[in-house]
Amino acid sequence: MRRILIPLVMVSMLALGGCATDKRKDDLTTTLNAYASEVRWGDFNGALNFIDPKEREAHPIPALEMARYQQYKVSEYDEGNGPTPNGEFEVKQVVKINLVNVHTQQERTVTDHQTWRYNQESKHWYLESGLPDISGNP
């Protein structure tokens, strides 16, 4: 009986571990899609909610900088090859965002190097790299 029970328990534990990984991957996909939707619609205030609340509190974005986001409309959001794992609880993603200045109608592209980290306590993916830099500074 023991010969059957031990392998059965081991297989069960491995299967449960795989379920946690699958859930984390599904959560990542959901989070990245929701964040992309916020940015595509130009809702940068909503996009702030994807940054870890502790980080937002420690490093608030000045009102002037948030107002700058309102000067642009997003015309394209291209995730390229999608997220690349960087360890078990972190992914990186390079996104090209086309912005149109609402005052001049000039379009430009910014490259957003995103870093996403999984918080094991809250069971959420958070954007560590912050909102895209639209200042035009290299």
C-alpha cells in the first residue's frame, strides 16, 4: 500500500504546484491585458492602479506630470513579442506606444521598458517600472 501511496502523494503535490503556476500565468495575462486597455484608452490615472500601492504611496507622481499625460492620445500600443520571464516572479516587456499631441497633432513613439513583479502575499502582478516616460527625454 505504501508503494502506491507515496508516488500518488508526490504526483498530487506536483500537480498542485503546476496549478499555482498556471494561475499566476493566467493572472499575468489578465493584468497585462487590463493595463494595456487602460493605456490604449489614455486612462493613465487608471493605469496608476497597476503600480504597487506601497510604491505609489512612497513615490507619488506629481500632479503636473500626471497632467502631461492628458496632452496625449494613444494611437497604438504594441507589445511586440510579449512578456519575457526574468526569474520565477518577474517578467519584462518592451512596448512601443504611439502618442499624438492633442494640441499640435504631432505623433511620436515612446519605448516603455516594463518590469512586472508578482507579489506572493497579495497574489497580484504589479508594474515596478512605473508609467511610460512621455517626457521626450532619451
